[in-house]
Amino acid sequence: MAKKSKKQQSGGTPATVALTDAGVAFTVHSYEHDPSHPSYGEEAAEAMGVSPERVFKTLVADVDGALVVAVVPVAGSLDLKALATAVGGKRAAMADPAAAERTTGYVRGGISPLGQRKRLRTVLDSSAAAHATICVSAGRRGLEVELSPDDLAKLTDAVSARVGRA
């Protein structure tokens, strides 16, 4: 088991530690998570008072046998065919939740595109570019991080493509 850094021991998540270490400007938003809410992303948008078009969910898919991260607005859904095309694949399906959790090191509903245990290929929906900042999971249910889409793309080596649909 890897040792936790002092930042992680003091309450930071691997995502916030990665942002701090990269020197990227970000804001952490926390809220009380309601386990009965039907959608983690919509709950985050409502709790923070942020438009659902600016709050992005992190989804893990299996593209031709390899796990890939898609970051799409919570207001819509993931277009699996577009995701496969964006990474040069043929077929995509949602990943097994246990495999997603094991690979990223995060629990479902708290998977962040940042600070993953095993860095996965990432596709950021191109709609993110329309916003000065977007919110993504900070690695825990009830915790979001707000940052520029450019910084998110740089830190995750993300490809930008239209992979979300309304």
C-alpha cells in the first residue's frame, strides 16, 4: 500500500493533491451527499447552485477491452459510439462498476478524472470549452472541484470530442 502524502492525510483527495502539486487554480465545493438522490451529478449541481451544463460527471467505459474515462455534462448522457470513435475504437460499453472503482481508486459517484490510481485515457466533452470553469468530482461523494476546462484537459491529457448528448 502506498504511503499517503501529508496533504492526503490532512483531508485532501488524490484529485486535490494532484491539482495542488500541479500548481493549478481550483476551488473545492463540498455539500452534504444525500444517498437517496437518484443522480450524483444532478445532486451536485443543485447543491452548489451551478448550472448542470457546467457540472461534469466522470464515467468509465470499456472500449475494445480497455478502460477509458469520459467527462460529460450531468445534464445529458454519454454517447458510447462517439466515445469509441474519439479514441479510435470500434465498440464501447459502460465498464463494470467494480473494475472502474478498482482501477481508478475511487468509489462510484465519487470517481474523479484526476488523481486516479491508474491513469486512464480521457475524453472531455467539447462542450466544456464554452465555460470559463467547470466542476468535476474531487474524488469523494459530496466533494466537487471547479477548474478551467483547459487545465483539466492538460492534467489528464484529455482528447476533446463531442461525446455527450442532451
